[in-house]
Amino acid sequence: MTAHIPVQRLMANAKDAYLAHLLALGTEGTRLRFGAPMSPEAIASYVAHIDFDHDEIFGVYGGALALVGAAHLAFTDDFAELGVSVLPEARGRGIGGALVRRAAEHARNRSMLRLYMHCLAENATMIRIAKRAEMEVMIAAGDADAHVTLLPATPMSHTSELLADRVALYDYALKSNVETWRRMGMAMAGPADK
């Protein structure tokens, strides 16, 4: 069993952090996330065009306040589409699964009927995460599509989401304080003697 991973809902002011996260995925990670190679300019354009009044970005912050995992949840009339990415050094810790669960709960509470994910058929990690989230996975022609029918929202699902938001904000505040003290300590130590 993995420990609880705080997943924070990000606001529009986190676009730079999200862009830095996507650029840090590297060539192979970017190809797996988007289904094709993408230039840094194309990734920057993708992030610039995210409508935070309509879509949601969720993130997991590491110790140095860098996004180690993120999910983009885009809404249509009756379903939500999810794209997930986790930095190579943070994989295998349950971050991808936590992002999927958090996004699914958010979509459920917004009266979405289905959650949908698309990935390359070779992306075994995302397919495994989708199956753990009880998504039906169909593989054809090198691509994999996964979807799950979402249950109707309940007072408990709304409460759960509210608590998840609060826990993630508290987690971020703690990490921010630790990072501030770390930087202050480095500044007070001054340059290393040679």
C-alpha cells in the first residue's frame, strides 16, 4: 500500500511550473505523454492555450517545489479527457495513480458521465494505471483508449474532494517553508571556501 499522495488543483499562475514539468520529461517522456514527439515550442503553445476557466490541471510537488507529476483534465459536454505525466525520477511511487484518482473524483463532482484517456499501446505504465482505476482499456493500431463510467456525485465525494484540496494546500505550504529555510541556510553559509 502506498502512502497518501497530496494532489493539488493548480491555478492559472502555475502555467510556468506546468510548462517546466512537461519540458523536464525529456524526449521519450514527451512522446509517451502526447503520443508523438513535440518540440519545446509546441509544448509551450499547448500550455499557453489551456483555458483554466474550463479545464483543470492537477499537480504533485516534490521537495524543491517542482512539479514531479501533473494531469490535465479537459472537459467536453459529458466526458472528461485526462493526460498524465510523471518525471522519470518520480515514477514507481504511485503518483500517476493518485493523479488519475484525483482527476476522476473532480470530474465526477462536475457531473461528467465518463473519464477518458488515450495513450500509446506501448505505454504499459499508463495502461496499468488505467486498469487499476477500473478503466476499460481497448488497444488497436498502436494506440490504447481507456474509459470509465463515473458514478454520480454524492455529498461524500464532494467532501472528499474538499479535504483533498485542503491536504494538498497544507502539503505545499510545508514544502514551501522547508524550501525557504533551505535557501536561507545556503545564503547564510555563503560561498564554499576553496
